[in-house]
Amino acid sequence: MHVPARRVVRGLGLLCAAALSLTACSSSGSTAASGSGDASAGASAVQAALAKGGTITVWAWEPTLKQVVTDFEAKYPKVHVNLVNAGTGDKQYTALQNAVSAGSGGPDVAQIEYYALGQFALGKSVQDLTQFGAASLNGTFSPGPWSSVDIAGGVYALPMDSGPMALFYNKKVFDQYKLTVPSTWAEYLDDARKLHAANPNAYITNDTGDAGFTTSLIWQAGGHPYKVDGTKVSVDFSDAGSTAFTSTWQQLVSGKLVAPINSWSDQWYKGLGDGTIATLATGAWMPANFVSGVPGASGDWRVAPLPQWQAGQNASAENGGSSLAVMKASANQDLAYAFLKFADAGPGVQDRIKGGAFPATTADLNSPAFLNTAFPYFGGQQANQIFAQSAKNVVKGWQYLPFQVYANSIFNDNVGKAYVSSTTLAQGLKNWQDASLRYGSQQGFTTG
Amino acid sequence: MTATTPAPTKTSGPGRSPRLRTASSRPRRAYSVDRPRRSRTLTALSSLIVLYTLVPLAWLVVSATKTQANLLGSPGLWFSGRFALWDNISQTLTYDHHVFLRWLLNTLLYVVLGAGGATLLAVLAGYGLAKFDFRGKKTVFAVVIGAVAVPATALAVPTFLMFSTMGLTNTPWAVIIPSLVSPFGLYLMWVFASEAVPAELLEAARVDGSGEVRTFFTIALPLLSPGIVTVLLFTVVATWNNYFLPLIMIKDPNWYPLTLGLNAWNAQAATAGGQPVFNLVITGSLLTIVPLVAAFLLLQRYWQSGLAAGSVKE
């Protein structure tokens, strides 16, 4: 009797938390006009804060930040950084929104994924960094991540890492079943059929419906389902890019050619290790997870460029990746920004690359040392060359909704059905579109 | 969670000491000599419940003996590969700078102060309400009964907002203070005290010149001890297993109780660059329930009498 009751109540609590985040969002109206005139004054204030010292709290789940904090404190002995893992992804965003609504208890710096940043920027919970001179860092970061933090004339975070997509494939499985590494998604579909016919236990990949993955592939296909202009928002999953995705992916799903396994589950790790999941199209941050999570398959996997929607193209997209933002409620914003700069554009970047993270800084993406790094896990392959090329080929102009965290949270209620019932992906996306727009207009956005 | 186990079906009823029965030197099965007729349906049903309760436990124990790699590659209910239990335990205790031990100490802190305090308050208030007449007693009764119906988790979000304005979130107090209130424990103590402490005894003590405080400590308290242990068990289990309250109150892993810590380890597998440590999550879960299982087994007798007190003497 204990457990179900608690679960119901937990659900209630989450509802409350969601309700809190709604109120936080609904205040979003006009876009911030930034005062970048006193940028140099801001920069010197940052230096002064470092000399004076103090304590800041950082909410982040990125594991490589531990080393960054150690080095930061060693360089500035008067500064103390309290690094807190307040949950991964949407769990942390809920906590963050709660703290924003409550007006206290929040951090000075928070890790926020690119897809979620718009929500916090429009809700005015994160500080516009142009006053500290962040606008001048424009060329420091690769264009994809920078466009994600450069929102409506303000810079609301500094890119921490990026996830230009590539195709990870299990070479052992490909060799065994004589599959060719696909250069287009049509070839990918052929491989999927061949593999599953040869071994009914093996699948080309796993997919049970993942909002980030779906939007990334539509992004790569040149789709622009989301259009955001101030408070005007439109969603349209019937454009050419979205249709390219659904027509191919529908065949994979209908043919039961994708493993019904959730990403990040224990089954998933098992499948990656034993060859029953043969490929993963995902972000360049994946290698560290292969090394720690699938050590048994070391040497089996290789990296290839992402398959194309049209032969001969070389389009790519970002998947995942996060930024560090300064919270508006922070009492020590100068020091918080100093940490951001150290971690995202300073010596911290090297710490993080050594820890297996994939940078967003152009200097590192172009450096020979980085490009020529051989990955023992991938049989000595210089995989960063593929990732760096992918970063350059990211299709420009992609936008997320200013309430993407909520939209992604209802992805499975709508599009997830296509994986378990007769609903088509196209219909599922249409339902998702309607539900997202409904929510948007409830939040006071002009939808159309 | 353990509250659902059908322990009361097996051994003696409340009040009968196990020692009496061993003195009769009969084999264990002979207890049912009073009622020789047995229901097969009931036996089958209780076997199902026993399975339902024990299978996850068996899975946990078996899985705790496997390495991370073996865990994914072998069936859950039987041993496979190297016996890695000791290895897992030592890894669990040392992983990430012994953070598990820190979480264990935090949990103990919340249990000792939270559950201990809740028991103390419940005993004092329950005794007072049962044995003294005063104006507004009916109102207090109504409030307590009403409070029993409101689960603590439903109050967690309002409590969070309140504590936030007081600046108490992210401190141990945010978990301890709400845990101090146990309406159910109070109600249990109240019922127990009105039955277990005869008014005549208190009268006699008063006649003999004992003050109220002295009467409470020397006469009432020993009589109340089975009830106290029961309430203590309830509150300890509730505080030990508490997940939602610390989840929204505490963001600093240094103040996590075990429930949140294990969840954080589990979430690590779904993090870019994170290390999946399913084997440590499982071994950590096993270590987490061991004290509860021990407390339950050792104090089973009190637990049963407590359940009965709550259900019968209304």
C-alpha cells in the first residue's frame, strides 16, 4: 500500500513543480535589450572579483568540471567553488525553476543544455552576459553552439561543449555480415534490413522515440519546424526536412528494424557491447561513454560521417551539448562569469578535453594535437577529424522553442506512440506540434 | 516498503512471548493445533505474496555479487561469473572519495534526529492526550486524525517554498524538521497509552505523592515501551526510506541521504561522459536495506503488536 500511494503523490509533486515552472515562464514577454556599452567596465569588475575572492555555487552534472574547479581554485586561491550535481538534464531544470520561483536556494552558475537555454533566457532567469564583454567571444566558439547562446541580441551563456553528430558503428558486426558503411540514410535502411534478416537478434540501432534525436535528424535534413521571433512562435512538421526524416524512419520503425531499447538503460549498454545494436548516430561526446560504459567492446567500434539525406551532400547537425550560464539571482555574478570564462574559453577547456569532453572552441577544434589524437577504443582511429568536420557542416538556422524542455517532455506521449502502435511518425509529429502550440499559446506566446 | 510484508501471518499473536511457546517443546507446526483446518487457497495466496516479496530481494542479493560487465550479460536470478560481492562492497564504500559513507552518516543523522525526535514528541503528546482532560481536546483529536490522512509528500512542495523563504533549504534542517512530525505515531501512542496505562495506576501514584513528571518516567514509560518501539520503527522506516522530501529540499550531494545518493549514481549512466556504475547502485541498495531488515527482524514482535494496536483499538 505504501509504494503506489507514494508514487501518486510524487506525480502530484512533479505536477506542482511543473506548475511552478509555468509561472516562471509566463512572465516572459519582451526580449532583453542589452547594455553592452559598459562591457569593459564589466571585464575589470570580473578581474577585481577574482582578486577579492569569494564562494560561488555551480550546478552541473558534467563530470569533467571537477578537474576544472580544482585548477580554477589553484589559480585563484581566494575563490571557492561549490560544485553540485543537482540532477541531470530536466531534473536539474525543474530544481532550477523551483529555486527561481522561490527566489532563493539557486546556484550562481548552472549547466544548461542548448535546447533548454531559450526557456531560461526568455524567462529572465539567466543573466545577459554582454555586460561582461561576452559578445567579443563570438569568434572563440564554433558557429553552431554560439548561435544557441546568442539569443535575441543577448549572450545568455557560454558554450561548454558541443555534439556535432557522427555515425558510430560496430565494425565487427559490419564485417561479419558484410555490410557497407552507409553514406546515405537509404543505404542505412538497406543495412538495417540485411542485418536484421541475417540475425533476428541484431538491430541497426535502438530507438523508442527520442525528442533530441528526432529533432537533430530533422535539423540535418534541412527542416526548420520551429520558428521563433520574439514572442511569435510557429511549429510545422510538414516541411521538406521533416518529411525526409519521417519517410525513411517510418520504414525502419514499421519494419521493426530498430531495437525497442531505451538509450542509457542497462540493456542499451549490453547491446552496444554484444553487437546487437550495430550503430549509433549521435553527438561527438559519445566516445567517453563508450570507454567507461562499454569497455568490453573496445576495438570493435569505428566512427564515420553521418549518413546523408541526399547522396553527395555533407550536412550535419548538433545533438546535445550544453552551456554554462550565470543565474540572474546570483549575488556574485562577476565571479560567476570569471568561472564561466575559465571553464569554457580558458584553461578549463584543456582539462575537459583530457577528460573526454568534446570542445566548442574553434581553436581546439582546429588544433593539430586535437585532430590527430588517436582513439585506442576506435582501433587507433583519429575520430576527432570526423567530429571537427561535422562541426563545420552543421546546417545553419536551426531554432528550438522557448519552451523546448516542456515540449520534449511530452514527445513520448505523442510521437512515442508511433513506435508501439499503428500511429505513423508523421501523425505523431503532427500531434506533438499541436500539443506544443497549445502549450505555447497558454504561456502567452503568439502562435501560428 | 517493508510494511507490506505479511509477517504477522507466521508467528504468534500480540502479547504472547515466543519464549512461552518454546517452553512447550513442541515442533513449530503444532501452533495451529487450535485450528487444524487449513485453507489451500489462503496458503496459495500467501505463497504468492511471499514470492512477490522475496523475488526482488533475491534478485538484489544475486545481482550484488556480479561485476558491472556480468550484470548486463547474465540472467538476474542466478549467479554468474566471478563472485564479486566483496569487491563490489569495497568499491561502493570507496567510490568517489567514500561518498557512500557520508550519505550513510547523513541518513543516520536524519533518522536519529528526525525519527527519534518524532517518536519523543509522539510519546509525550500521545500520553498527554490520553491521560489528561483539557479544553480543546476534541479539536486536537480532529486535527490529528485529519493530519494522518494527509501524506507528508503532498506537503513537500509547500514546505519547500516556506523553507526557501526561511533560507533553510539545502541544509539538514530541511529534512529533519518536517520529519519531526508524525501524526500517525501520535495517534498510535495516544491509543496505546489509553489502553496500556490504567488510570487507577496513575491515581495510586498521585495518592502516594508522586509528581506528574515522576509518574510519567517511572510508571507510564515502562508500560509504554512496546508502543514506543513500534512508533520508533515506523518513523525510522519512514525517514530511512524518505526520498521525495530530500529530493526537493537538498541539492548539495554532501547532504544527500542514501536514497538520493543511489539515485544520483544511477543517473550517472545517462550522462554524457558519465560512468555507468550499475553494480555499485545495486550493492549500495543492498547495503542500504540491511539495517532496516535487521531492525525489522529483531523488533518484529513490537512491530506486530503495533500494527494490531492501530487496527483494532479504534
